[in-house]
Amino acid sequence: MGKKGLVVVTSILAVLTVVFGVISAVLLALKHHQDDHGEFSTYRRSPAMPCGVVAAILASMTQILASVAICCCGAWRMTKGAKRIAAVVFFITSWVLAIIAVLLFLAGAMLGFEGSAKKTVGNARIVGGVAIFVTATFLFLVVAALDVASYRLVRKKGHYQAYVGSNPPFVPSKDAPYGSAPPPPNQV
């Protein structure tokens, strides 16, 4: 798989991570309560739990593949100065935030277990964990933005230039305005 294929797969995994993060938050918010026992009510296992685990796995895979795309393109050696420093800072920051996002996805998934919730004013239940999934999803979006910024700072621009540079551009002379190509039909 080439570098472009790796970038496409990473992008697809990033979108799936965000989708599973949002689905987990919605499913946790729709937690079904079974029995009312005075001040507390019990609820059954939420489908947010497996979705949160899938989001954590996808976030991990996305970060690893993004790191492979950034590090293995060989551009770290070519990039100099402020661009390289910024790319390294973005890269390290993205790893730290990705680890935090994965842990938040797993913490939100753990809140999908069976248990009990305390009733609040008006017999409404406290739905814990929705904010955790929302925070993890937002944090993952920041991670993806940092990965894209780091990739764009270190990608090889010389690769395209070397390819184009092997075929010098055609510059017509005064004597032959069309070079060796035949003139257009309306110019005979």
C-alpha cells in the first residue's frame, strides 16, 4: 500500500472514529431504566459500551496509521527549521491527546455497564458519561487536525518537482511557434 492509500485508510478510520464516538454518546444518553427503587433506578447494559470500545480501537489505529504516514515518508530529514519544529510539536501533542481520547472512550464505555442512577428533580435520571464521549470525540478531532498539520508540514514537495523536472517544459521559439507539433487546423 502506498503513502496515498495509507492516507485514505487513515482518513476513513478517523471518520469512523468520530461516527462511533457520536453514536456512543447518543446511545448512552438513551440509557433504558428498568426498575424504580425510591431514590435510585436501575438500568441495563447500554449498547454504548461496545460502541465506545470500537471508537477507542479505531482512534488507536488511526493514530498509529497517521504516525506511519507522517514518519515513514522520509520527509523528516528533508524538512528544516521552523517547519520541522512545528511538525514535531504537532506530532508529539497529537500522540498525547490521542492517548487521552482513547482513555476517555474507554471510560465512557465503562459507564455503559449495568448499574443504578440517582434520580434528580422531577424524577429525571442523571445520565453520566455523555459528556465523556463528547469530550473524547472533540479531542479526537483535535488529534486529527494536528496529524494533518504535521503531515502537511513534512510531506515531500520535491517528489512532484523531481517528476516534473525530468521533462523540461516546452518553450516555443520564434522560428517554430508550435515546436515539432503540427499547427492547429485553423492556423494553416
